[in-house]
Amino acid sequence: MSGSTSGITSNLIKVSVSEAIDTLGDDDFVNVAMFNDNTTFLDPKLTTFVQANLRNKQHLKKQLKEYMENNATEEMANYTRALEFAFISLQNLMDEAVSSDNGKGADCNSVILMFTDGGPDSGEEIIKKYNDQKRTRIFVYNVGPNAMVSSDGVKEMACLTNGYFSNIPSIGAVRLTTLDYIPVLSRPLVLAGNRTYQWSNIYLDALGLGMMTTLTLPAFNKTKLPDGSANQQLLGVVGTDVTIKGMENLVPKARPVFNSSYRCIGPEGYAFGINSNGYILIHPRLKGQEEIEPILKLGYLSDPPNVDLLEVEVIPKGSDDLVNLRKAMIDEMTNNVTFISLVMSKGERYVHNISMTYSYTNINATSFSMAIVQPKFDLYEFQVANSILSDTEFAKILDQVIDSNFTCKVTANSTEAYIELVGGKDEEKRIGTDVYANWELCPGLSSTSTSEEVLQEIKQELEEMKSNSLQEFKKCDPIMVPCLLFDIKVVKEFETENNIGCLFDEDNGPKYLMIASKCGYTHIYPCWDEDDIASVQDPWEQTYYQRSLYFDGFVFAVPYKKDDHRYESGDDLEVTISMAIRVREVIPAVMSVILSYDQFATIWTYNVESCINSSIICYLIDDGGFLISTSADTTIDVGRFFGMFEGDIMSALTDKGVYDKEELYDFQASCESVDSIESFGIKSFYVPTIADFLNFNYVVTAASWSFVKQLFYQILSGDILSVFSQTTELPYDLYTTEEMVETVEESGKPGNESCIKLQKLWHFGHVSNAEGNVSDCIQGGIRQWKAARLNTDDLNATNMLLVIVDAPDNSTTTCTSKVLRQEPQQDSGPKPEDEAKYPRYRRRPKNCFYNHSKEQHICSGGITLSPSFWLMLLAVPTFLLQQRLM
């Protein structure tokens, strides 16, 4: 940055470089260097090229803004040193790309974009020394309304390397002029006549269609030039948008889908897809339209980030299994592998070590690969034979279902009456509430169907089968519906054999007991509020159901409270105890009991006599580190993360191996906006990437809309006369003030913005029992503690850890306990320089066209930005009509 680069010119360079960075895509590698008498990389820690993904581009733009605002120089620009620095850096990248096996570098076009206010030096000697074969093109942008020095030298620099020279005299010219390098780079592709299909990365559709990708094909100008030579003009592209939701409809689902050719893959099975860069296309943890829409309303208007597979799957420490799976999928292989994974629970508060099977293959004619993931218990299932429908006992159950009403059955006032109802002969008085999952089991059913509607559809087909003496389902799902009906029979027998009514003592019994089957039937004892049935309708969506699948034993849980929230006195606290019913490798059902908190606390403190001592405090915390119960008189911390109020103890438990801690970045988070640095462009303007030029909708509308906005800027800048001019020359006299540029930079919308958060997750470690001591915050004082995992009398495991600690001395406040937060916290994320040292594996594009023997080199003079006023009058309604039709 020379001494002449200041004021308006300096700000225009800042905006122009930011726009140029935004035009790059995932298959590009980039870095930014600043030069005056010496040349250095913009970020001194980032001394290599990085992939031009969203996070790296944001980092470079942030560094650019900070540098331009805090640095000034009176030195002259040394173009010789700058070019030598650039050529050596590019050569180092090319050498690394050749020798690397991780796909670093594009290994295709090599480009230098130079933004300057002019200069007499053409750098001819350096170009001959390092670029005699013209492998690297130089694109020079002469920036500023009134250049202080001649631009003849830098213009020659572009011509010597088959590049291009452009002028950016005003803020209105930035958006289109920074794209001048694209038509030049496309010439070899056009001359080669290679028409290759291209899939874009996923993005959020502006018209509300959700996440989508675009398939494009370039269109070339095949007409001959007047001298008979081949035309090298890229006319545009044809393409179509494909929604991610549409793709998801073509892969197996966890739940039954009516009339689908695929079997459901179970309650914890899921599918995901990645592209050649390892970025996810489909994944349960990829935020889609539903999650992003509320953020958009809050002011978060950023492109969805490039989310890597390794950033949504929790990787066990020391394991390369997931890394190897990712590489195999990128290389378009087909296989299935099984290994231990850390599976995150619903709500993202727990992780479980589970053996998962990954079955994967590539999708032909695309850059995508898909995988289906299933835990062991989802690989097997019971199948109910159709012949069972003719069984006498089963037929009786079906008759009872057909004749039943969708109401909670009559309850009783005594234990004896409950026993009579459950084990008695009057089926109409059977206690409990029947709930049927809102799955697509029959035609007309959907995820919004009520339990009553599901029952009515099943009853209707059962009646038709009975009247026509059929033993096979013709309309409803022939696998899941018989399974559901069989579950009804099994649950009925369970009631009778176990005298469920005996449990419901008004003083000592549980509040509720639930049995939820894998095939979508739930029975709740004694009765459930009919207005709240929808909340428990889908068993696979229940936290207790999922947690029980992943834990071989009893799972205890209380309602979760965020870090800074506490239970108020008088809150109706409940404790849920659940357990999976396991039959060999299959889990056909999960049983759950709900107790009042007071009832549960009385039971466990009575059985642990030492916890009655007032000099100690006993805690029951679960496998994720959340407090279930305490011997203290207060319930204020129940449901909170243990580290929030006993951080020293939680830290000691982690150090001892009782708990292991996992850390995972969330690159899709939103945070309260402070200072917007996402873009230096006007916020209502979309910044196109190279991939966008392969998007049909963009090509159709971008030209007219960009010229309309250029017209708008000319009017605002007072250059109204040029609007009516028919000249083809660049409007060098456009008037741009420094205040205009600053307004463009700082026009961020208040509200929420895209950010990174760090998620910390705790789970049981390899140590079951431990003890130690921590500082008591008193001079020389310590607090002793002991911890042990709990099992039931019959040696069934539980997810509870009993922690006994000395009660703190509250008489002093000289220091406070350490605070460990489990809730995601805003974070700067991994350092770009660290990620650049160890780049993840990727597959480069298969085709590359960086030169052609018949290319005609035109290095300046082909750009026209001043539109015809009368054409603009036609362009405005045409654009609006086209937007309405899309």
C-alpha cells in the first residue's frame, strides 16, 4: 500500500478486495498479501494458502478491515518485490499440490489479483523469470476516482500474463468489475468445448424453498468470429435447482413412509451425504429451513456455513475411523464398516459410546456420496407373520381394538379395584390411555395426524379384512401395522401378568407408567391428559425412549435446566426412570415410570443413611453431569449441570477419569450482533461466487438487476447525465465520497448474526469409583469427596453417580468455586493457521482447463458499466416479472 493509497482509494480497495474474496468457492485456495516497499501476508500467522470456504473468507475479510483501519504508509509500492513474493508463494502451493495426498490446492488455474491505484512498473523481468510459460495470469484492478500515478505499467503487467486490466473508479463499479477475471478464465473451457455437469455446494434459497443445490451445464457461443477463428465466449449456463428436502425423500427414512419402496431404518438410524470436499449435504444436525427461519427473522442473514462431516459427528479420542470413512466416501467407494462412535442425544446434552454400522456408496454422475447409519439394535427386528391374524387370541385383541373408543378407560379409587380392572374380565374398564404414533402407516395419515385418526384408519382396514375374510393388509403398511397390533396384545398380557394396578397406590405408587413399543404403540397408566397426547404420540421422539436405547440399565432423568436457570419453590418436579426391554439383539419396547421428586428423594436418602448427616452433602448426578437429586433441603439446582455450582468437584471428577469431556464446535450457531464484519458490501446486495454464475436463476436475473442498481448509484452520486449517455466508455467521473464507502461498510443489520459456539459434553469415563479433595476457599481448608456409580440390588446398572462431599463453609466469601459451563459458549473457533497446517482430505475437480492454444488474449477494454436509461426502464419490469414467476 503506497503513500498515494489513502482516503477514498484506500476504502475502495478494502471493499473491492472483500468482494473479490466473496467470489471464490470451495474448490479455490486463497491468501491475501499487502505490499508497499515490502510484501507480507495479511495475517502474519497464516503463511500458506487456505481453502476459500466461508470461515476462511470471513477471517481474511476481518484481517483486511483491521489492517486497513490501523495501518498507513508513506512508502512507495515495490511491484518487483510484490510479484516475486506472489510467484514464489504460488509455486510453493503448486509443489505442495503435486506432492500432497490430501487434495490441497486446486492444481489448475493460478491467478494473481492486484488492487492498486496505478504504477509505472510492469514487472517484466520478474514475469520472465518466474512466469515465462504464462502459467499464472495477473488481473490488475486500478482503483480510485482520480489515480495519482500512471497505470500504463500495471496494465502491461496484465497483458504480459494473458490476464486483464480493469478500472474501479467508484463504489458502484465494485460489484461487477471484480468479476472481470471470470470471462478470461473461462476461455480455455469454451475453446475445449467441454460441457461438464457441475453441482454447487448447498445454500439457503432466498424464496423460501429451504436448502438446495444447483445442477448446471455451460452454454458456449459456437458462432465463428469474422476472421474465421473459434469463439471463446461463455454465453451462460442452463441449470436446475434441486432442494435438499427432495433429495431426502429419495433416501431411506427412520420412520415408516406410506407406499415407499424403502424399509424404515429404525428409531436411531439416519442417512447423511457429503460432497467431494467433505461438506455435508444431508445430515440430522445440519440446520435446515425450519431452524434457520427464526434466525433470519432476528436479522441473521448469512449464507449457511460449510459444515464438514467431522464437525457434526463426535470423534472418539484417538480414533481415525470416522476420518477414514470420510476419505472413502470422498473417493466414491462403496462399502460398510462398523466401529464405536460417540452418538449425541436429542437436545445435544449427552453422548454415548455405541457401535454403529455405516453403509455408504456414491451417487452416479454427481460429486456426492451417501451413507446410512444404524446402531446394532436397529439392524434387527421382529417380523409378525400375517398368519397370526387368524390366531384366536390375537383376533380377540383385534376385536377389542375395533370396538374400543379413543378415551381413557374408567379408573378406580382403590388398589383392589385397580387389580380387578387390569386382571378382570371387563375390558371396557381397562385402565390407561392408548396412544398411536403419528406415522404414515395408512393412506391419508401424516406426521400431523392425531392418535385418534391413526386408530380410525387401522380400524377401517381391520373391518374390511374381517368382512372379506382377508389375512393380509392391502392398504396399510403390511409390516408395521401387524407389528403394532401385536404390541397391543403383548402389552395387554403384561398388564395381566404383572398386576400393574398394584403399583398405583395413591400415597406410595408412581404417578405414571408408560410402555412404548418400537412399532408405535404407547400405553400410559393410569390416565394421560387427552389434551396433551400429541406430546407423547411418537415414542421415537421421546427423550426417555432414546436415552434408554443407548444405556443398558436404568436411566434416571429430571427436566433439564439451562446453566443460569433454577427451579422456583413450588415447582412440580418429577423424576423419570426408564429401561429398554431387550430380547437378544432387538429392543421391542421401553418402559418408563414417573415419580414425584419428593417421593424419589425420600426413597434414596432413606437407603443411604450417611446422607442424613448435615456436615456432608450427597448428590446424585447422571451420566452427563446433570443433578438428579440432592440431600440438601433445596431443589434450586436440580436439573442443572453439576459444574455450574460445584465446578471444583466436577473438574476433579474429570481429572480422575470418572467423566470424560468432549468438545465440539457448532459452526451453525447464531449470536447477538455487536459489530457486523460479515460483508463490506451493501447488505441488500447478494455477493455472487463463481458457482453462482452456474446458477440458471442468477444468470437470468443478475445482469438486469445489477444494472438497475448501478443506475441507482449513478443517480445518487449526482452523475445523472451519464444515465442518459449512450457512450461505451467507462464512467470515470463517477463521484464517490469517503462517507459513501463507510456507509456501505457499516450497513450491518442489528440483531443476530452467524457465529461459532463451543459445545462441551461430559460422559462416564473408565473409572467407576474415586475420591479426593478440593480447596474449600478457606485458608488451608479442604473439602473431601467420594464418588461411586450406582447399581440396583439385582446388579442392574444405572446412569447415576453418587457424590458425597463435605458441606462448604458459607461463613466466608473470600473466593468462589470454579464454574464449568455445559451450554454452548461463543468462541472464535479453531485457528485458521492450525487448520492450514493439517488440511482435511478432499478430492479436486476432475477436469481442469487453464489454457488453450487458440485463445485470443484481450487484456482490457471490454467492459461497459454505463447502461442505457431506456433499456433500464424495460429491465426493471422484466426483472420483477421474472422474480414473480420463479
